[in-house]
Amino acid sequence: MRPSPLALALALALALSLAAPAARADVTHVFTRGETFAAIAERYYGNASLEPVVVAANFLHLQATPSVPTGVHLTIPSVGYHRVAAGETWERLATRHLGDGGRGPYLARINGGAFNVPPSVGAVIRLPYLLRYVVSAEEPMFEVARRFYGDRALVQFISEFNRLPSQRLARGQTLILPLPDLVLRDTAPDSPEAALITAHSAQRQVDRELPTLE
């Protein structure tokens, strides 16, 4: 028998609770009558086109019609942040946070680094949100790429990131889709990740200004 969306959500929550901790800015949203997922995405990300992420992160796409009753708590996912410690490499960080050391080059790239150059100790890196997307029906991978990345050409990237032997998807198959730009518009100033977000933003600002100063 096919697992229910609730069972899948509980299994995912358990898996994440056992994973290595990282500073995340995920928040919980209480659904109210008349809201749309596009409006929720606009409120938290400033981008209504991220509606499919909110739907999929809460496994609502497994329903015939994605809908929730008033008062239900929805998870609004976000990227995470990590301060680099001595001895950490992109490969080790990818193993810990992305589940596969082979994803190190990708982690380095989204943080403006090079895989063969270890990240600086004390630097704050951004960790993409790993969306677990359960295929609800037979659908082409290029449609998944379009829905979550806005680019059908990223089929090869999805395939390689998941180490798939084929680009053909089957119902019930789970894909891991890294989303590095899933940044919330507002984060509570007293939250654990606030200082890391500020440090990361400052680093990126310096990176942008350095060529001009030179």
C-alpha cells in the first residue's frame, strides 16, 4: 500500500532530526482561510513563483488537489548556514550536510569557491535546502527541472546530483533537489542563525567590492 503523505512527512522529520545540525531559518506558517500558496511564497521569499517549493516541502503535491484546512501548520523551508572549522574541506562539508562527498564541487561553486581550495576557517558558507521531492506520477524530469529551477536544461544536473542511472522517473521515486537561493525575507534578530546570516552577507559584499578596490 502506498504510504500516506503524513507518513512520508513523519519519516522525513525523523531523518532530519538524526542528521548533523546546521543553523537553519525555517519557520512555521499557520494556514488561514483564503490564502494561496503563491501568496505565502511571496510573503516569505518575495517570490510567488516559489509556490511549488512550499507545496512540495509539505508533501501537498501528493494530494489530488493541494489544499490544507485552516489552522494547519506549514513548514516554510530555508537555506542553512555553517561556520567553517579547522580541517574542514568541501568534500567533508558535503558529506556532512549534503549526504555525499561527491557533491563538494557543487557546494564550493554556490559559495563562490573552488573545490581544490579548502574554505577559509571561520568563513560562513550557505547550505542549500535539500528538497525531498516524491514523484507522485510518471512525469518527465525536464518538467521537474522547470518547476523548481525554471530551466528545463538542468535535467542533467538533477540526474548527476542524485546519481541516477536513468532520467526516467517512476511514481514513488524520491529526488533530492538542492535549492541554494531559498532565502527568507526576514529572520528574527535573536535567532541562532541570525549572526551567521549577517556574516555571510558581509562576506558576499566584500567579494563583490574587492575587484573594484583592486
